[in-house]
Amino acid sequence: MRIHLVTGGAGFLGSHLIDRLMDAGEEVICLDNYFTGRKCNIDRWIGHPRFELIRHDVTEPIKIEVDRIWHLACPASPIHYQFNPVKTAKTSFIGTYNMLGLARRVGARLLLASTSEVYGDPEIHPQPESYRGSVNPIGIRSCYDEGKRIAETLCFDYQRMNAVEVRVARIFNTYGPRMLIDDGRVVSNFIVQALRGEPLTIYGDGSQSRSFCYVSDLVDGLMRLMGGEHTGPMNLGNPDEFTIRELADQVRQRINPALPLIEKPLPSDDPRQRQPDIGFAKGALGWEPTVSLEQGLGPTIDSFRNLLALPGDAAA
Ligand code: NAD
Ligand code: UDP
């Protein structure tokens, strides 16, 4: 049995990862500052002998004996990472620096939750890991994009200088139960709006694309990457690509096809297209997503229905 530290463990992805680790019989320490995480995401484990909870901010150092560090702490939704962009940059840079320092001291392996945002507004489609990206270093998304880029740099320099074992996952848009109602990302926004009977907000003309991965597939990919021999960076995501308008239509069809769409201004630097090339993950880990958008939307909608306490067939 290994001791796992999950930073950002009370958040969306972190809490699903903790469920998988706990179900596998591992010992888990969840570390979070609760900026976008919630105790209710991990409350089933509170009091369990193999589970510990630490309120801590990764921008401060911490000393703790662990074998594996899953470094997920960082707000992921544009509205949250833009709320205090300097803090976001600090979390990515100093937070990753602190966690790599810890990994070096205790000989732990560290997995960084990086992002498709390192490719910026990509000129190559789909995006392979070899693509170096097209990131605006001074725009409103830069605190996150450049933060993750320096976090990746730190991982590889700690590996070269200090032989720290690192794993770098470039995660593409992932969705599922436990996203916040006010998370601001497109899947949760559309579902919450549709369940409330409100118009769905399309930013720009809705022709921009994203590729949506269901959370269970993503967690499976993270587990394989951490357990395997490949450092990465490795794309993890579902290559099925949809325009934002297509996503809105799928959500409307399932909840209330009569709902209108309204266009809102496209935020600056919003990437036009995004689709992972997952050839590396397929070959190296034998991993590929198994849950289609159609399949994943069902449990996601149900979870928001429960959160909003709406009757099951309210809008059908
Ligand atoms: P989330 O906002 O639900 O989770 C982030 C967690 O980190 C929260 O619990 C938050 O409270 C915590 N946190 C933030 N700053 C912290 C700090 N300074 N110290 C300690 N804890 C802190 O987001 P998520 O979707 O679960 O994303 C988790 C990780 O995966 C992030 O690093 C994100 O960049 C990365 N990622 C996610 C996606 C996605 O589609 N979900 C895509 C690419 C990358
Ligand atoms: N988007 C939208 N309506 C919303 C929220 C987002 O049209 O209510 C768009 C957003 O402009 C972007 C895409 O959906 O083009 C994905 O946005 P999200 O914030 O989910 O993720 P990211 O842009 O970081 O990939």
C-alpha cells in the first residue's frame, strides 16, 4: 500500500481520483484550500482510517511523507482562474515548485495535471504532444496557460537536475458529476441553464470546437500514466470533437428542445478549435476513452438535477 497525496483533492477531478484510489485500497491524503473545491465531494471518506484531509495552500511549502503526489491544485474554469490571475500564476508556479521540492525530499513520484491550454489557440489540428503551442503571454488566459507551461518546465528540470520521477498529463476538456453549479465551464453552464429553463449562452457564434472527455475515462488515464514508465507530456482526452452549438443542441435535446440559444461576446483568446491526438496514450498506456458524449451527459445531467433538487422528469 502506498501513501498518495492528492493536491486539489476536494475539486472535481481530484475527488473522483480519490474515490478510485480509496476503492483500490490505497492510503490517501487530500490537500486543498477549498477555493473551488468542496468538502462534500470527499465527505464519504472523512473518518476512514486510510484517509486524511489537510487544509493547505500549495503556494506554501509542506513537509509530509508520501510515495505519490498527484498535483491537481489549481482552478480550472476560466471564470475562477481569472478571478485572481496573480494567485493562479502563483499556484501553478510556486505550488508546483513546492510539490516538486517535496517529491525530491521524500523520493515521491509526481504527476502534474497540465492542460491542453499549453497549446493556446492551436494552428495544428488535432494537437500532438510535439506541437509547441500558440499562447498569448499577456492575455486574460495567460495566468493559466503560461502557469501550466512553467509548471511543465519545472517538472522536466527537476527530473533532469534532481532525478525526480515526473509524469505530465495534458488534460483536455473533461466533464461529469461534481462540477460546480457556478463552475462557468460550458458543459455545466448549458446543463444548469437548461434545467432552470433559461436560454443557453453561446459565446461568439458557437462554431468553435472542443472535445469532451467523461471523468471516469480521464481518471483511468491518469492512473495508467502514474503507474507506467512514460514521463509524458501525454495528451489525455476524448478525440470526439463538437462545436459549441452542437453541444448546446445535445443538451437541449435531452432536457428541453424548445429552449432558445442566446449569443454573448466571445471572450478574448478563446481557442477556435481543440482536439487531442491520443496516439501516444493509446500506444504507451493502451488507453482510450470509452464513454461517448451522449453516454456521459446522462449521469452529468442527473447529478445537476439532484444538486438543483429538480424532479427527474421536470423538463422532459
Ligand atoms: P477544480 O477547480 O474543480 O479543482 C481544483 C482544486 O484545486 C479545487 O479543489 C481547489 O480548491 C484546489 N486549489 C486551487 N488552488 C489551490 C491552492 N493554491 N492550494 C490548494 N488547493 C488549491 O478543477 P478540476 O477540473 O478538478 O481541475 C483539476 C486539475 O486538472 C487542475 O490543475 C486543472 O488545471 C487540470 N485540468 C482540468 C481540466 C478539466 O477539464 N477539468 C482540463 C485541463 C486541466
Ligand atoms: N462557452 C460558451 N458558453 C458558456 C461557457 C463557455 O459558449 O456558457 C464556450 C467558451 O467560449 C469556449 C467553450 O465554450 O469556446 C469551452 O469553454 P470552457 O470554459 O468550458 O473551457 P475552455 O475554453 O477552457 O476550453
